[in-house]
Amino acid sequence: MHEQTLLPALAVILVGAHWSGRVVLATFLLERLRIDDPVGAVPVHFFGGIWGLLAVGLFAMGNPDTAGWNGVPTPVTGLLYGNPTQILAQLAEIGAILTFVFVPSYVFFRILDALGLLRVAPAVEQSGLDLPEMGMEGYGWPRPVPAPSPTVAEP
């Protein structure tokens, strides 16, 4: 049985391929803005989520299963399939996410930073948080011990 999807297969490939390159650029943007994201969560989930929402507004192909979504009687179709209004709905959703998630999160983290509660001590940051936070090493192998500096024998 062939299952219907919201996006055509080629569009899914293009959406993923396009974003896989852009996630690197989003990471560089965060570094340039001096926003610390050691695990890359913001480029993948925030920027990637926004791209996914835009992709539906562009590539949705009118899957009959989407008829009735959000009270709209016709299937969801994107801009490339003749519906200029779906991209507007997707942009409205992005605006809602920015308003109700990004703005409060930004304010919350700025307050934590101002109170000195956002970062650990530099020494702990260098050694890693596994031991102080979890009480054990995060990996099953020992950390490498730096080699001693070679000494030069005097003649």
C-alpha cells in the first residue's frame, strides 16, 4: 500500500539536503554572535524547525489526508502547488513561536546570565561537567593524561 505524504519525495530530499548545508552556517552565525551552543541544538532544532515550517508552505502537495486540518476543507497545498496562503499560515506560526518561545527564553537566559547563574566556573568548564553534575565520567575510557614536557639536558 502506498502511503500519502504531505511533501513529495523529491521535495523531502531537497529540504533535507538544503538544510544539512545551512545547519553549518547557522552554527557559524551563533559563534559569530557569541552564543554558546556546545551541542548544536539551536541550529538543528530552532533554525531547522523554522526551515521545516517554511518547507510545508512551499512544497505541500495537497495530500487528501490533510483536508479538514485547522478547519480548512481542502487539502494543504504549498506555494509551488498553487496555494499562496499556506506560506502565510506557516509564517504566522513562525511568528507565534518567536513571540511565545524565543522572546521569553531570551529574557530568562539574560536574567540567569546577569545573576551569574548561567555558566560554571572556568576550571569546571575546561575539565567537563560529567563528574561534577553526574558524579561519574560520561565515557567508558579514561581521559588522556598530558605528556610531560621534554627536558633538555645541559651539555
